Amino acid sequence: MTGVYGVHGAKGPILLFLAGSLLLVPELTQAQEQDTSKVLPPVADTAGHQGAAADREGAPSPVIIPESVTEAAPALQIPSLPILTEEQARVEATVLNHAFRHEVPAAVKVPTVRKEAWVALAQKELTESGYPLDRPQVVVVVDRNPAVQRLCIFLALPHSSDWQVIGSTKVSTGTTGRKFYYITPTGVFQNTADILGYRALGTKNENGIMGNGIKGMRVWDFGWQWAEKGWLPSREKGQIRLEMHATDPVYLESRLGHTASEGCIRIPAALNVFFDKHGLIDAEYERMSAIDERFKALLRPDRTPSQLAGATVVVVDTADMPEVMSVNTADAKATTKPHGAASRG
């Protein structure tokens, strides 16, 4: 009888050696553990729509299913993640900050009190989730507080609260009061290689809205997550497909900064391109692109991946923090000003 051996390494694929051949299998989720021999059927979303509507907000991405093994399958090597020193990481973060100010005109200033609150809440979420912050890397923090609605890109450092701000913009998270609109859940969400994200088709819905933005915009898919039903006083929970994506450039992007989505994280188109171009949350995708053409085809051919790339978005809520709520509105909305390498705010 032929032996089958599994090797579990760091977070990423599982290697199976079958009859002398090497099979790369993505890490199994609980929903896949029972049977990974077939493609999962389309799953209806919480509003009763089928996941096949690829350009609808919250539409599922395809789950990565192992392909058949051929006798001549070569053993392919997955590259390791780059590990920078703190000094090298801060230099790279400053380079990214300059690029952000040039490429993302919708940038906003980050008041110190808000930065400190975001870092503290993000570190708490990372610790509680068991996420191993074992190298300097980009961590994206989203504040779902209805009075804030901001996203901040940080250089996150292990064993330190002195995180460096790379850039910040307005976003929109889940709203309340509308049926089938969910409150974006807090927690740690990873862009893993278990799910292959997709690009917007640029098609319009029945109301003339491009739900995921213009054609070619990236959609980062964090899988099925439990979220509160914003239209019910009881805040009963249901499952949503949590994604981060652009929105309609004509009708909806100007409304960023207010809760508006069905539960996903809506971001400016310029930020979408910035993430995509610099691969800031595509670390796992970049590694898999070396051995899997599907990931290579999804990533931009003209990208310049940062050595600080991570795979993590942390959603927090500062609504119960009076020090954040008292931040001067004009200060919070001011455009980010240039600052030197020594600036970390």
C-alpha cells in the first residue's frame, strides 16, 4: 500500500508526498477538513444571493482546491519571507510613506492620540488571536467607529508599541438600519493563500453602481466571518463574506468616511492601487506565485513588492474611548504633511 506523509511547516501550504511525488495543498479550514476532493459549490450569501455574482460586494472568491498530481510533478520551492532589522524596516517604511503621499491623494493626518489607540487595540487583537508578529511587517488597521471610519497602514514591530505610520485614508465599513447590511466585525483577518481573491469586472448593478470599483481593482477576500445584523435591535449574528475593495468612483467614493457598506471594507481607488502595486498585504500570494500560476496571474506584472509586506488587516473600534472621540475634527481631517525619516506619527 502506498504511504502518504504530511509535513506541517510555518503558516502556508501543507506538503504531501504521494507515491514519490510532491503535492502542495493549502492549509485546510474547518469547512474543508472533511472533504477536499471536489470544488465547493457556490454558497448563497446572507442576502440570499448566489456567490457567482463576482462583481457584487461580498461575493465569494474561489476556494483553492488541490490539482491532480502527475507522475512528473517537480518539487517546487516556496520562497521565505524577508526579515529586516528594525533600522532597515524603518527606512523601508519611510520610503513607502513618501510613495503613499505621492500616490494616494486622499491621505489624511493621524493625530497622536488616535495612533496610540489604534496600536494598543491592534496589539490586543493580535495577541488574543494568536497571530505571530515575528518580523517587522505591514499591518493594516481599520477603525469601524462610525465617528472615525479610518484605515491606517502601519509598520508593525515585534515586542514594540512604537509602530510607524505609513499612511491613512477614509474608508466605509458596515452600516446599520438597512436590511441585509451587517456591522463589520472586529478582529484579525488574513489574506491567506487558502482563498484566491479576484479583480473587479467593472460591471454595474441594477442601480448603475460598480460595487467593487472600476475594472481591474483588487478584491481582497478574508472568507466567511460572523457579523452582527445591523438592521436588528437584537444584533443577532450571521455570516458575511468579508472583503476589502474599491467602490463606485462616481457615486460612492466621495462618501467614504461614513458607514455605508453591507459589511465589507470600502477603500479609495488610489489606495487599492497602492496596496496592489506594493503588495502590502500580499506576502502569502507573492510566495505562492513562485509555484502557482493562478497567483502569479492575479498579481500586477508591474508590481514592486515591499520587503515589509504582510497579510493582515485588523479591525478595531474606538467608540468607547473618549480620548479618541474628543480629537479635533479639523485636525483629524487635515491632509497628511511631509515629514522626515525620524517622524513616526
